[in-house]
Amino acid sequence: MENLSLLIVSLMLFIIAYQVVFVLTLDKKRKGLNDYEKLLNLRDWYQKIADEACSSYIIDSVEKRGHEVIAQFNALNANLIEIQNQHRNLQEQQKKLHSSLLEEQKLLSEYFENYS
């Protein structure tokens, strides 16, 4: 009977030791999973920050290029206004030259009529 009780006590100690080891193993795996989840969260955060930085860079470069294009359009607009002013001045000069040519033609016609 003593051997049986000793065997039962030994078996119970073995079961308790096995349960403790099992609980410790599960605890380590749970901590490992928590660490893995933290790493996944950090990776997601890093990707999010990298995407935001990339988006910010793209927005800044597009904004810069937009300002350059606007400056070019302003320069082209100024050139267009200058060309329109020159065109207007040339039209006025052409009208004056045409008027003076008509006047000269009229005077020449009168001159030839008087001497014919």
C-alpha cells in the first residue's frame, strides 16, 4: 500500500510539473504572439508613415511644378499682351500709311489731270 501511495504521489507531482511546464510554454508562446503582433503593428505604422511621406513628397513636387507652370503661363501672357500691343501699333501705322498713300495717289491723279 505504501508503494501505491508513493506511486500516486509521484504521479501527481509529475502531473503538476507537466502542467507547470505546459502553462509556462503557453505563456511564452502567448508573449511571442504579442511580440509578433507588436512587430506587425510597427511594420504597418512604418509603411503608413512611408506612404504618407511619399504622398507628401508627391504633393510638394506637384505643387512646385504647378507654380512653375503658372509662372510660365504668366510670362506667356505678358508676351501675348506685348505682341497684341505691337500688332495694334502696326495696324495703326498701316492705316496711316494707307491714308497717306491714298492722299499721294489723289495728289498724283490731280497732278496728271492738270498736266494732261
